Amino acid sequence: MVPIFRKKETQQKQYSPVRKDVFIDFSALFFIFLLGSAAFIILMGRIIIDNTGKELIKVVELEQIKLEASLNSEIAIGLKMADSPLIKRYFSNPTDLELENMAFQEFAAYRKAFSANSVFWINDIDKLFYIDEHKPYRIDTDNSDNYWYPMTLYDTEVYNFNINFNPDLNVTNLWINAPVFNDEEKAIGIVGTGINLSDFINAIYYKYSGNASIYFFNNAGEITGAKDISLIERKVKIEDELYQIKADIISGINEYKSESIKYIETKVVKGVVVIARIPALDWYVIAVQRLTIFDSLKTGMTALFIVLMLVIFLIFMIHESKLDKARVEAVRDAVISSIEYAGKIQKNMLPDKNLFNEAFSDYSIIWKPRDIVGGDIYWIKNFDDGTVLCVCDCTGHGTPGALLTMLVVSTFEAMVTDNNYKDTAQIIWELEKRLVNTLNAKNFNEESKSLNIKDGCDLAVLFIAKDGSVTSSSSHIHIFVCDGKKVTQIKGQRIYVGEGKLKHKDDIKTVHTPAESGNKFYIASDGLFDQPGGEKTVPFGYKAFVKIILENHNENQSAISDIIWTAFEKYRNDRSRVDDFELISFKPRAVN
């Protein structure tokens, strides 16, 4: 008989290894969860910065274009007025009442043409300053406040600007001054118009609904436009208002010497800054947006990540559980419920069907994960002159594949911009670099010059132009083009995106398919072609697929897709599906 104290000791020795193993497993899982969460937060932070930067670039470019377009229009009218033969004759003979009457009628007509409905003029003989319907007054050219008069008359060849802020009215006025020359090229007067810049700037703040702060400032650094008008009145410098990012502002001004507008990630305060110059005014426009860790998490992908991590944890619980059957069933139900919820989130991440309606005259989509969630995904974005379509098959299926689709979709959102959307090879190259940097940076094998882990994807990237032509690049995924007479297969290259073996963008081929009447395009993942079935249990393959799309070419895309899916299901019979199923087909809108 073993003494009680020995029995307890024996039991402790008997069960402690189990508890120790469970503790180690739980510790490992907890470490993986922390590491995965940290990586996700860092990745999402990078994506949020990229997206915010690109959004601010669009905001700044738009305001830059709008202001310059408005100014250029006013300048053109002012120069035409300065070149008027009638006005030149009147300025040479201001005492001629008949000329004065005709000239005043012409000034009234020009006044209606200016956006501010304002016009002024002054000739160098009597130096009477007229503006709109106000009583004229004589300019004292010796007064330093009227520096603009000699500057325009004697030092200006075409036009200049005079900007002043009226503190009583809280209004910033821009005056366009154009000298008038006689036939001997002598300046005989000045014409122009005034623009209320405050109205323009206030309209920007009224219409803009984003979180960024927008400022205008001149070459001396003084704020000339801001939501807080007191900054203008007090002539506050932009570097004093935004003192925490002073170094970033200086860097941005220096970097803007290049043609393209870029965003700068601020260092002291986490955020994004975009600066652009307005040459016509010698001003700058700056947009500043501060970011926090919560901005990185306010996305649908965060919810999907949390749910998928919960699924992994619950699966681990079942594997390690020594619980009774009822409690194991409860955990299993929680796993299934979590996966189903993750499936809903992943489905909501898919592009809006309206994007396809806008891009194509006919299209069809079959997206059926093998499990509740999957590794196949598609993405689309419309531009003014065409559409980018990406069809992607990520490593694995189920939960691991779904986690990778989050990264791929986020990367597409961040990297496909106005600068590269037509270059399908560049899009794949950018995705390759980002996947390698994000997933595999510490797993490079120097001997094989490749990565030790292979997380990545096969994909096809297409740019469908408005004229119906298509440019494409693809990795493993084939693109089929059917014109009703034949089917052309654009084979995907034997490259794997995310593996780290691509050395240069030139390694990726680009194929151009001219617009042809009747062209229809089909892109499918290998879940269709690799599915075993039939009497010999061999893959579905390409031959049956090509036969279906050729024989049914005149049907609409939904009908053709239904025929393909029915044939696929009949072929596999009662066999389990081996992979996710994804088929995107479309007819370019410009093709009849």
C-alpha cells in the first residue's frame, strides 16, 4: 500500500508532464498570436499610411489644379482685355468722351466675363483708378502702399499678382495686374481684376470631409489660407503652426523640386504630409493628417484577422482538450460559428458588383471557397480610361489562405494608383516586393538565393482599356480569349509571386490583346482545372473547358458560367473538391 503522501507525489509525477506539454503548447500559441498580431498591426499601419498618402495626394492635386485653372482663366481674360485696340486708344486719349463711353461699355462686358464680376483700370495720364461702379480716385504713385503701380507699369511684361489681406473683412484678395502697351510698346495703363481667394479657400474646407488639415502658405512661409482665419491675420508661419513636423515640411518643399507630388511619412508625430507648389501664385498647399494605432485597426480586415485567429485558437483547444465530449462539441461549434462569421467578412471584402457593371457589357463571377473561407480572391478598380482586374489564388485554402487574401487585397488597395494602373507587370512586381518584405524578410536562404517559406500567390492582372483592348500579365493563371471561332490561351508564366526569385520587373512578361468584335475573356484558378473526376479520376483539365466556352459563345456570361459549373459538378460526382473555385469572365464594353 502506497502512503497517501506518496500517492499524491506519484500522481503529481504522472500528470505533470501532460500539464507541462500543454503549458508549452499554450505558450507557443500565445507567442505566435502576439507575433502575428504585431505583424498585422505593422502591416496595416504601413497600408494605412500608403492609402492616406495617396488620398492626400489626390486632394492636394485637385485643389492645386482647381486654383490654377481658375487663375489661368482669369489671366487669359485679363490679357485679352489689355490687348483691346479700343482700350489702348482710350488710354492714349482719356479726355475723349466718345472713346471713354465705348471703352466703359467694353469694361462692363469684361466685368461679366470675370468670375468675381469685378474689373479695374487706370491710365498713366490722369492716373484715375476705376473699379466696377465705384467712384474713381487718383492714385498717389509716390505712396509706398501703391508699389504695385510702378512695378506693373515699368517692370512687368505680361502680368503680375498683388495679394493683400483685409483684416476688417477677413478676406484675402488676389489682384491680377496687366500692363497695357501702345503701338510703340510703351506702357500706358493697367487693367485687371480682383479675386476673393478667401471664398475659394473656404469652399475647399466646406466641401472637404476628410480628416486632414489643409493650409496654403507663400514663399516666405506665411499662412495665406486656413480654416482658422486668425492664422492669416497674424501672418503665422506654417513651420510655427506645425512646429512638430517642421523638418518634414522643409524636406517636403525641397523634394517638390521633382515633377511628381509625393507624400512624406512624418517622424516626430505619426502621420502623413503632402506638399505641392502653386507656381502661378508662388504659393504652396499642404495637407497634414495625423494617424494613430486605432486608424490601422478600423478596417474590415481587422475583424477578419481577429476571427481567424480565434478559429486557430479554438482548433488548438480541440486538439489539446482532455475535456468531456459535450465540452469538446461546444468548442467545435464555436469554431464552426467563427469560421462562418469569417466567411461573411471575407465575402463582404469582395468588390461591389457595380464596379463590374460599369466596366463590362457582360460578365459573370463564380467564387466558391472549398471551405467556408478560402484563398481565392479577386479585385477590381475603375479608372477614367480603363479598368484593372486582378484574379488571385493564394497559398493554401481555408483559414491560412483567407489570411493571405487579406494581405493581398490590402496591398492592391495601396499600390494600384494613377501612376501604374496600366502597367500590369509593374503591379505584379510591386506585389512581389511587398509580399517578400512582409512575409519572408527573415527567411532568405543565401545558398539557394530563394526563400525558405513559400507564402504567396498565383495571379493574373489585366488592364481593360475603354476601347476594348486588354493588356495582361500573369503568374501560373491562364487567360482564355474566345471570339466565337477559336479560343486563344494566354499562358501564365512559371513564376510564383512572393517566392523571392524575381529579380526585376523585366522578368514579368506583358501581353497585349487588341480589341476585336466578340472577344470574351475567362480567368480561372486551378480549383477548376485540377479537380479529379470522371471514370478515370483524372483532372477536369482545359480541353472540356475550352469546348464549353466555344460552343456556348453566343450565350450571356451568366449562362456560360452555369454550364461550366454544372459540367464541373457532374464531372467530380461525389468526390470532394480539392481546392477553391474561382472563375471570372467578361466582355469588354467597347466590343460589340
